[in-house]
Amino acid sequence: MTTTPTAIEPAQRTRSIRWALASLSLSMLLSSLGTSIANVGLPTLAQVFEASFQQVQWVVLAYLLAITALIVSVGRLGDLLGRRRLLLSGIGLFTLASALCGLAPTLGWLVGARALQGLGAAIMMALTLAFVGETVSKDKTGSAMGLLGTMSAMGTAMGPSFGGLLVAGFGWRAIFLITVPLGLLTLLLAHRFLPVDRQKAKTERTGFDPLGTLLLALTLGAYALAMTLGRGHFGPLNIGLLLAACMGIVLFVRVEKRVAAPLIRLAMFRDRQLSGSLAMSLLVAAVMMATLVVGPFYLSQALGLDAVEVGLVLSVGPLVAALTGVPAGRIADRFGARRMTLTGLIAIALGCIMLSTLPRAVGIVGYLTPMVIITLGYAVFQTANNTAVMADVPPDQRGVVSGLLNLSRNLGLITGASALGAVFALACAAVDINTAHPQAVANGLRMTFVVASGLIGIACLVAVICGRNQRV
């Protein structure tokens, strides 16, 4: 019996979609891996280049700053120039920069190459989410978002442990060179299976906003630096950078109101659903960052675990997120993204409340139980929130909205590390946290998650307000 072409086409299309999702998944994995893998190599880099911690931390900061400052702009460029074309360029740039990092003869070279790698990662992060709407049907958007969330969690989780093994076995250059063959594989799959960009009619083409792009990049860069320099201790430089960021916001809004083709259409923020989703993403990311900042101190100083044990306990959270991302996406598809967004927030709030009342005597199990609940809630929230935002975005705005969604998460991570880290330090009431009494560290953890519970409470309120206008 001869198989007809019409019977073959659906199977071929399904295969192409799977390989397209594989390329998007690898893209998300690599950009997330780049965020966390370099941290473990900082002590080695300080020795190799005979540099201070303040100098080698720029290996991490350069990557973070490039992503934060440019992710919205590259998302908009994808809308204008073609997402496939720009994503392929971003993957290629990331791969090339990874090789340059691995071959760096000086610390300055390495920092510059990391900034270039961050630009590639910004393109990959922004356009990977934007491509979901062109790759899968609307009723499968949640599952695809869950898969990408899983890959993001895996990249973040693998970074410290995988990087540590590479540094120990092959030296610091291996943590950058390992992403070169993976980048080439991602580039090959994306080139072969991602859908071709739709040709726009001349009447559809709009201009680019160079002044708005520059102002936004400088503003976001100033804010990120203000939050990260000084490791939580605010000085005149931090305050000056914050003031510069505030001035930058004012100037950016004025420019966007006047230009014919703005980088960001300010009218978008009148959409309560979009504005609410971005606000919730920022608040939740800040709380999740607190678990990474405060957790190691509590485990090592309050519970007395050694470095290996701390690493194992901390890996449980990202592992739970990685395992629950895809199921969370299917749940969002079945029960509705808006409803599951609130469900995820309630779970995070429950975990934060448990941590805010945690007695030190309950030990590791007492810490892990609320952390698993928080992580499960985060997996459900992130997948559902991303699905709710991206499912109804017009095709010509997917890149910039995806960039805004990633930006809100990144700003939340930066703000959480600084602000909630400061809350923890103040609550510990110690000159040096590393020498604080175990009970003081436990008190610091509880107070930090009292504040975190309040932030998630605000996010829940935002979700309820947004839900009044739309039932899903």
C-alpha cells in the first residue's frame, strides 16, 4: 500500500516542530548556563590573573549587564528584522564569544568577551520565547513554555556543579569552551528547523528607535550597576547610579512619546494584563533570588553543613523546577494560565510563610519542605505567567514583549539579591555575616521571608485585580 503525501505531511510537520523546540530548548539552556557557570571559577580566575575579587567579579557582571541593558532592544530588532535571522546571529555570536572567553590571554579580554557573550545570550533569551507562537499551536503554548522553563532551570542548576567539575578536571578555560560545540549544534538545528521569517510588505515596515534604545540601555545598565556594585553596601557611587537611572527613565518616556516608531509603545502598559504580569514576574524573581542569597548562609552557619552538603541541598530547588516545568505547562493549557498563575503564587506564599516561622531545631528537612513548595509554586507561576503574556501578543510585538518579560525577571533577580540581601544582613545584626551567631542567622532568614511573604502577597493582589477583567 502506497503512503500518500497527505499522510506524510503531518508526520513531517510534527517532526519539524519537535526539532524546532529542541533548538529553542538548547538556546535557553545555553543562555541560562552562561549566567551561572562562571561564578564557580572566580576564585581560580583571581589566582590566575593575580586580580582582586572586585576585578574578577566583572566576568559575571559583564554578562549580566549586557543581558539586562539590551534584552528589550534585541527583542524589538527581531520584530523588525526577522526573528529567525537575528536568533541565528545571536547563537553564532554566543558561540564565537564562548571561544574567545576560553582563549582569553588577559582578564580584560575575558571581560570583553563575556560582554559579547551576554549580547548573544540576550538575543537568545528574548527571541526563544517569541518563537513559541510561530512554532506550536495556541493550545500547546503552555507545554512549550514549560519545556523552556525546564531548560532554563536546568541551565541555572547545572552551572555551579558542572562548572566546578570542569574547573577541577580541565581548568577554568573549559567552563567557556564547553559551550562551543553545544552552540554549534544549536545553530545547526535552528538553521534547519526554525520557520522562515515572513516577508513584510513595505507598508508594514517601521523604523528603529536609536535614541530610545541608547537611553534604555544606559538606564538599565546604571540600575544594574547600582544594585550589584558594593555587594549590597550602598555608597555614593550606588546612589549616583540610581539617580542616573531615574533621570534615564524620565528621558526615555519623553523620547518614546515623541518618536514616530518607538522602541516600546507606552500604550502597551495600559493593558492591565501585561503590566500586571510584568510586575508579578519582577516580585517573584526577587523572592526566588532571596532563596539563593540567604540559603547558603543559613545552611552553613545555622545548620553547620559543609560546602558539599550545602551544594546538595541547594540543588534540590532547581531540580524540582526542572522536573515540574513541562507538567506545569500542561496544567496551564488544561486549566487556564491566569488561574494557574494565582495558584503558583499562593504556593510560593505558603512556602515563604513557613520559612518565616522556621525553628532552627527542625534542621534540613524543615528547610527543604518549604523550599520544595516554593519551587513547585514558582514552576507553575513562571510557566502560566509566560503563557498568559505570550499567547495573545500580536506577531509584530512578540520580540519586544518577550524582551520585557525577560527584563522583568532579570531586574527582579538583581533587586532581590541587593534589597533582600540587605534585609538579611540587617536582621542578622552582625558586622560580618560570616562570623554571625547561628541563632542570629536563623533570625535573619525568618525576617527575610517575612518581607518576601509581603512581596508575594502584593503579587497575589495584582493577580486577583488582573483576573477581574479576564476569565480563563
